[in-house]
Amino acid sequence: MASAISANKAELLAIAKSVASEKMIDESIVIEAMEEAIQKSARNRYGAENDIRAKLDPVTGDLTLWRVVEVVEEVEDYFKQVDLKAAQKLQDGASVGDFIVDPLPPVDLGRIDAQSAKQVIFQKVRDAERERQFEEFKDRAGEVITGVIKSVEFGHVIVNLGRAEGVIRRDQQIPREAARTNERVRALITKVERNNRGPQIFLSRGAPDFMRKLFAQEVPEIYDGIIEIKAAARDPGSRAKIGVISHDSSIDPVGACVGMKGSRVQAVVQELQGEKIDIIPWSDDIATFVVNALQPATVARVVLDEEEGRIEVVVPDDQLSLAIGRRGQNVRLASQLTGHQIDIMTEEEASEKRSKEFAERSKMFEEELDVDETLSQLLVAEGFAMLEEVAYVDNSELAAIEGFDEELGAELQSRAVEALERQEETHRVARRELGVEDDLATMPHLSEAMLVVLGKAGIKTLDDLADLATDELIAKKREAPRRRNNTDGPPMRRPQREQDKGGVLGEYGLSEEQGNEIIMAARAHWFEDEEPAAPAQEPDNQEAADADSTQ
């Protein structure tokens, strides 16, 4: 019997060590799971109402089983309480209120109890293994890891990472790349999430950061921080662009990334299944960077429109298709790389656009300022585009135009102010027809044209305006910007479906500070009733006032 018990002890410890080693978790966790399983089996045997504890010695394998009972004067719960007389038999000096130990004989686990204990141990070990996997990978997002393809399920690639599994979802794979079971694969860890079934490790081979990490592995200067990849854009499996800069003037960043006879870049290209990579020198000057990003196309001219957040690039007619690229790939990658919307046009198209804008602005000045065509064209040629610019510019700038003098400049400014007042009155009438209250016209930074836009959006009272968040009022639209509207009259309002994606007044370029001022001014009337009431008059004063009124 003693030998059998000894064998059981040795077997328990051997099982604990084997499971801990196999699952790469702490042996104490396995022993704790065994204790919990034995406690559960003992409760099934002695009664679930008992508070039964088990302790397995990790050195000798000795198993101790007991129940905890409370010493009371009068027993109400025979499973968890014991009277003082019985308690003193179990433990000398026991007193009322103490919790004492009542030793129990070891249980002989039946088939059902053994199966139940086995399930408890397996569950505890699985939980510990999942927690260990999460702790190991939770801080490794952004790291390139190598694994073995385990299977492909519904287009998603399951990768065995050794101690865990990751998944490369279909949209994070390189198109047309064949995933074969048992093949080794490199991927970027993008995200690690805790899940009931274990950590979810998301991998990617299509992310621009994966390409960045591959270059860092192939180019020592990038790894050491001498060369920096400032921007990257990819069309996975087809083409990519990276913008690089060197922090050491003696090292050419493009040449270092290409390597001797292209050895370094070719190593990355092979890993990315033949993806063509354009390595571009990065520049602080956005116009220069855009010209570089559109390589191999030749750029004739770059026009920055900071207000609209886009860039117009003019190219020779024979370079248009090269600049745009197959299915717009080249210009799309250049836009991603620079972070700006890029519009490509030929010199002929640019000339037509300039001519159209020139004619529109000339006609506007001719009509609004009541001047002849020559005078209006002179204003446009000097860079004037809006009535506000003529009305509020220093008169010396107008007088400096060839053929102008101060008297003519003053007259033009006077007419421009009158034209703006006429437009304001037109907008005021339109605003009132929409039912927009006059109170809104007292808000700071809001013009009558803006109030018309608010009215068309259903914002007609102070409460309507006060209910808006600042972003809902002034946030700029995120769609690709359209061409500017004519300057005669208010800007055209975009369709409501686009308005919903930006602030109602997003086209006016109001700052966040101005937006906050407008909203707070609209909310001011909410707090007017919260002012403390005037203190009551003193009795003596009141009596004097009554006496005066009687006289």
C-alpha cells in the first residue's frame, strides 16, 4: 500500500513537470490546477456544501486534504460550523469565532471524478498557456516574425509562430501570392488582442511598415538610424515608393538602399514577390518632394493650394500617361507618399484653366465694379481675385499698377465696398426667407453668406447653433476638393451627403478658435437665468419706502 501511495506521489509530480515543460508554463500553475481538481472531486464525495481545501507538496508529492470549519456556540450549518466541545478535540485551545482545520482522509477518485478532475486541470493549463502567449506577444506589434504556414481557411492564412498562432487576413496578403502549407513565411505583427480562445495575433505582408522593416534588415544604415525612411506607400505585389533621407551628408540615401548592383533592394523585392520599389530622396520642400515622388515622369510646374489642401502638377503632354501610371497607380502612390491630393494636368489643360479663371474674374470685376474690360483684366493680371482684396488692400498697391493712380484706387475701393454691401444685403434677404433668426447675425465671425448656408442646413435658431459641436460647424470636408467657385456671390453649397462628412461651414476655413467662439456665444443665453437674484431690501429701508409712498 505504501509503495502504491509512493508511486502515485511520484506520478503526480512527474505529470506536473511534464505538462509544465510541454506547455512552457510555471510548474506551480499545474500543481495549483491539480489541487483545484482534487478539491472539486472531494466536494463531490463529501458534499458540495463543505469548504474543502487540498495541498500538494511540490517536493515530496504528499497530498493533504481538509475542510475549514468555524467554531460557534450553537451549530446552525453542520457542514461549515462546529461547536466548541468538538472543536477542542480537533485543535487544542480552540475558541468561539476561530476557523479550524478538520483533516479528511484522501479520496479514491472514481471514473467520473477522474474525468472531472482531468477537465479542470486541462482548463487551468489552457488558461495559463493563453495568458503566457499574450504576455509574450503583447508588446511585439511592429516586429517582423517568421513562422510556418499551418493552413489556409476561407482565404486567411494561419501561421504557426512556435508558441502561438497568427493570422494573415486576406486583405493583408500580397495579391496572387500562393500560400502553401508547411512553407516558411515572414510577416509583420500589426496587432495583438486578448481573446477567450487565446491571443489573436494579426499579421500583415501588405502593410507599408512591413517593407520598412525589411529595408531595416537589409540596409545597416537604416538599422543604425543614419538613413531614415520618412514615408512609404504600397500597392502590394505591384509597386511601392519610399522617401528616404540621410542624416550623414557623406552618405547617399538612395544609393545605400539600392546597394551594390542593386543587391539590397533586390532582396526586399524578392521577399515582396517582385514588387517594384521606387526609392525617392525625401525633401522638406513639398513641391520638390512631389516632383521626386512622381518619378519617372518629368514635371513642368507644381502649384500648391494650401487652403484646399491639394497640389496641381503640370506635365508635358507626352508625360501625362507616365505621371498618372497604369490605372492611376503612380499618382495614387505619390499622393499617399506626400500626404496631399495630387491633380495631374497637361500644359494645355493648365493653360485652358488659367484662361477660364482669368475670364471669369475679369467679368466679375467688370460687372461688380462697373469698369471696362481693360481695367478689370489689369486687376486680375496683378493677382486680384476677390472683391475683398480690392476693398481692403492698401491703396498704394492699387496706385502702383501701371496706368492707375491714388484717385482711381480710392474709387475702385469705394465701388468694391458697395458691391460687398449689395452682396451682404442679398444674402440677408435670403437668410430671412429661410427663417434664420436675427440673433444668429450677432454671433462673431459669421457673415450673412454663412448664415444662408446654416439656414439651408436647418440651423435657424441660437439653440440649433448651440447644439452643434465645433467640428460639426467648422471641420473641413475630407473628399477630394473641387475646383473653387466663382468669387461673385457666395460659394456654392455642396450636396448634403458631402456636408455630413464635414462641418456645415467647412468651406469657409474658420479656425478651431473661431469655431469655439461662435459656439460659446450661441450658448451664452443658456446661462443668463442662472445669475443670482438681487438681495432683498432691509426691513428699515422697506418701511421707509412704504412711508414715502404713503406721503
